[in-house]
Amino acid sequence: MNSVARRLSSLFRHSDFTTVPFNSGLHQLQQLQQCRGIRVRVMNGNLEQALTLMQRKMQSSGIERMIKKEQRFHIKNSEKRVLARKNLERRLRSEDLAKKLKAIMIKKVRYLMLI
């Protein structure tokens, strides 16, 4: 936990973080929220809805992946297998796409040579 706190504090020291009032523009508001992290407003005491919204925001912004990368404790073998399978599938999809694009480019080049 201390390493995460140190990284966050170094992030604030090195960034162009300035405190500005909330009514001074949308861009500055987004920059302020970006430096402070994700904010979710609880409406009418509906905590469940706020938590689901926060989870969605964390997934879309990549914070969840960053936190999982920072794990320094034991990962179960079953989790390792799942991660390895996902990485393999991702790599195979990427290689397949590269082969398809290469075939398309070869066809285009051959067609241009015939003209």
C-alpha cells in the first residue's frame, strides 16, 4: 500500500495539478477529476447503483487492469491458467488478423502490377 501511495504522491508532484474552482470550465473540471481519480455521486442514498457505476468507470478507464498488474502477492494457479489462456487467445487473434491483412496487401500489390 505504501508503494501505491508513493507513486500517487510522485504523480501529483510531477503533474501540472492546480486547484481551480469547479465552475471555471469543463476542461479544467475534467483535469481536476482526472488528477483526483474517479468520482461517483450517490443519488438518493442509492449506494448499489453508485458502486456499479464506479466499477464500470474503473473498468473503462483501465484502473482495474493497473491495480491487477501491481499485485505483488501470490496468484492462484487457476488464475494463472485463465490469464495464460486469455493471452494466448489474444495473441492468436492478433496473428490471424496480421495474416489476413498481409494476404490482402499481397493481392493489392499483385493487382497493381498487372495494370
